[in-house]
Amino acid sequence: MKATREAIPAVLTELAKGGADIVALDADLAKSTGLDKFAAAFPDRFFDCGVAEQNMIGTANGLAAAGKTVFVGGFTVFTVGRAWDQLRNVTCYANLNVKICSSHAGISVGEDGATHQTFEDIALLRMLPTMKILVPADYWQAAEMLRAAAALDGPVFVRIGRPKVPFVYDESYKFEFGQAEVLRPGADVTLIGCGVTVKMALDAATELAEDGIHAEVINAATIKPLDEDTIIASAAKTGRVVTAEEHSVIGGLGGAVAEVLSENLPTPLRRVGLADRYGKSAPYEELFPFFGITAEEIAAAAREML
Amino acid sequence: MATTDELSRSDLKRYLEERALTLRRHCLEMIGRARSGHPGGSLSAADIVAVLYFHHMHQSHKNPRDPDRDRFVLSKGHAAPVLYAALAENGYIPLRDLQGLRQLDSKLEGHPDMNKVPGVDITSGSLGQGLSAANGMALAGRIDGRDYRVYVLIGDGESQEGMIWEAAMFGAHHKLDRVTAIVDYNNLQIDGHVSDIIEVQPLKDKWRAFGWHVLEVDGHDVIAIEDALKEADMMHGKPTVILARTVKCKGVSFMENKADWHGKAPNDDELRRALEELSCVPEVGA
């Protein structure tokens, strides 16, 4: 178990040591993102913008326009939500090298509750031309995605979370941008997850296998651009698809998969996720069952279609 | 711009006033032809932009991406016509391109796009963001040990945006003395007088309280603008803001000081009359 956010200081420090021309900004949350550790190692390349997310993104835009690759922290609900206009009208419109590695995305924030949880960040960013969206399933994938973010041209969002999450990969993992990964082959139903729901989908597949149901599990790690070919090919094979995410079922992974399948290969689909409602305070382990985002719910959704 | 450095003050004044007049004519012709655009804030800023682009800033159309160039951030992006006119007169884009403002086959968007127009240092249009961008450019220069300065033009109505004051705090905190902000203070915004909509005064006290060096000038006195810019360049340890008192739509008698001309294009007759008024060199000592 390791939190995806722990990859932030590790990878940024590694990049800067390797000579990458990066700068990091935060909005009074450097202790949460781990950027305080990057700041300790590279004090001239870190600026804490204080509680002012709009100015953080605006400053990042200026740094990027002057040639820097800028990583921005903060909490995702504020970095993406409050500074959305700054991201829309300058970062993305001008295709600037601003990489969002804010933390505490999703409902896995837990006790802070609805104001600090995000269920709409993927939807908000998906519709911005030039934005790339990466959702890591574990620490190792997060680290690889942060490296990829630095190398990619233009804005990138890596959806980082707060809690320690189980490993799906190991240290040898290599991320391929734009590639959905088939983690387990199967012919009866396709389970597509991203982030923490990848492990849930794998557990659901194990549960279904006990009943002789062979589920194919896909990690749609790159939400934008979505790997349409892999998803369509799997749907063509299984004829049934379940998506799962700690995000609203509107506009996120489920929405994106629904768009792709509806246009290319209409396929029965169930979307597991937040059902058009706000989050709430509780230990995050209790929130997932409360909102119906679990391996059991994914398996149940699959059985509904069989 | 070495050539204008050798001019006497009176010659410089005459030269820059003529340049500003040319910018104003371009702006009205562009907006008139497009039948849309923002003449008010373009004309109020014409003298400030003329001093920056025809004398004060160090940059050249020969290398619009020169990492050492001075930067200009048009935070009030709706004044795009005056920036495009200055870039065209400086050779960044052909003069004839000005005719395409806001048209489908043109790169001259209603608000400036850094990826379409050489010389535009950052994309703008959504108000309140330019000062933050200028701060970011100055930080990048500091990291790289470059000497360039960043000039950012802000509207007075735009100063109602909270982000301006976030950036003001940030700039002072980081002692960004290579940033010079200029407020185009014409006291008019779309819905009326700034002082009637949401008062921004006392602007001088506000900026001072936020830790900035504050200068006040007549925003149509090119020599006063140049002197203020020079003083700002000499400041160490804090950024400077120049509060430039201006007149909206300055230079056209029947358009001056009217909020209606914020975002309305002159019709053919109005354009003809406006260009007539702008055809002669203004009186010395205006």
C-alpha cells in the first residue's frame, strides 16, 4: 500500500536532478502534495502561492510561456474547480506546459467531506481541447504518469489521491500514454476501471470467476485521449461493459466509454460511480460502500447483463 | 530601440505622439472594418503602448521568441487592436493583416492568441489574469538569470477582479522588481463609470498597501509615461505600478469618455469623422 501522492516529490526531485527545467507551485498544501520535500531539495524552483489557486495557475501560465515546465499542486477540487477559467482560457487555449499534479481527487479524501471531494474534475477537464488526462491506479503508475506528463507537450492532468492504495503494478512498470491496458483477459463481460477502481475491477473479476464468468479487466489509465480501439475490441468480444470510477457517472470514464460505444458499437453498459450527487464526510473505506463503488457492486452490475 | 534613444526629449515627444496617432487610426480602421471590437480601451491605451513599443521595450520582430526580450502582457485583452497595430508597425506582422481583425481567415482574433500572432507574449482575454502571468515570466527570468523586464497593462474595471490582488500580493512578496504594471485608468467600464459600478479607489493607497511602488501619470503624456517607466526600471526590491490617468476613446471628440464606446464599432460615417480628427498631429503640450 502506498499513496499515489507520494510519487509527486519523488518524481519531481528525480526530474530536477536529471536537469529537467521544471518549476513547482502549490497553494498552501505543499505538505499534502509532498511538494515541501521538492522545495527542500530545490528551493529556487518552488513557489508557494498561498491560498490563491487562480493566481497559482496564472503564475504557472507565465512561467510556462517563458519556457518552464510547471507542476501545480493544491487540492484538485480547488486547483481544477476554482481555477478552471485560468486553465481554460490560458493554459489549455495556449497549450502551455502546465502539469496538474494536485492531490486529494475523488471521494477517497474521506473525512473532509463534500466541499473537498471531487466527482467532476475529469468531466471539467475532458472538454478542454489540448488537455491530457491520466488516472493512476497505484503508486508505480502515478510515478510513471508524472514522468510522462513532463515529457508530453502541453497541459496534462494526473489525478492523484490522498489515501494509501494497494499496488496493481511493481517497480518495473512502464506507462504507455494513450494505451488502455488489458490486465486480465475474459470473454463474458468487460470491466473498465481507472484509479482506485482498477483493483476493485480485478477483485470483481476474481469473484465472477468463481461462478464461471470470465471478465476482461481494462485499466483505462489515459482518459483523454481515450484508447477507443482497445475498448471497442473488448466490447466486440464480450458484448457487455461495466465502467467503474470514483467520479460522477456523468462526464467521466463512464461517460467517455458510453460516447465511444454508442457511436461505434452500441453495447449494453452499466456505469458504477457517483450517481449525480455530492460526497460526504466519513472514513473513505466507508464511503465507497456508501456510494456503491465496490468490487461487489461492479460484479453485481456485470451479472445484471448476463 | 537604439534609434529613439538618441532623440531629444522634444523630438521623442513628437515622434511618439505621431506613433500613437497612427495606432489610433489603425485601431478605428480595424474595428470599423470588422464592424465589431473595442475602440474605447484601445484608444485610451494608445499612448502607453506607443511608448513601450516604439521606444522603451527591448525586443525585435527579427526574433519574436528571443528568451532575453522584454515581455508585454495585455491583461485587458479586449484592447487587442492597439497591440496588433503596434506589432504591425514594428514588423512582427504585415500591415495589411490588420484588415483581417476578427475575420475567419485571419490570425487576429478578437482577443490575442500567442500561438497565432508573433510578438504576442501571452494569450489573454479573460480579465484579471495578466498580472499573474507577468509575475510568472519574471520568476522564470530570475531562475534563468536573464535581465528582461515584463510590462503588463491592466484596466481599471479589470481591477475589480480578485485575482489582480492575489497577484499583487505575490509580486510584492517575491520582490519582482522586473515587473511594471500599468493601469489604464479611464474610469469607464461596459456598464458605466467605474466609480458608479464598483469603486476601485483609492487605487494608489491600495497598491501601496499591497507593497508596490506607485507612480501616477497623465496616460496621454508620452514623456511622462517614459519617465515613469524609467523610474520603474530603476526600482530595486519591489515591483512598480503606474496609474495612468486616461480618457476612454482618447483622440476622437465625439467618442471620448462615453461608456457606450467600450465595445461598439463606429459606422462608416463615424469612422470617416473619427479619422479626420486623427489626421493631424496633436498640439504640443497637450
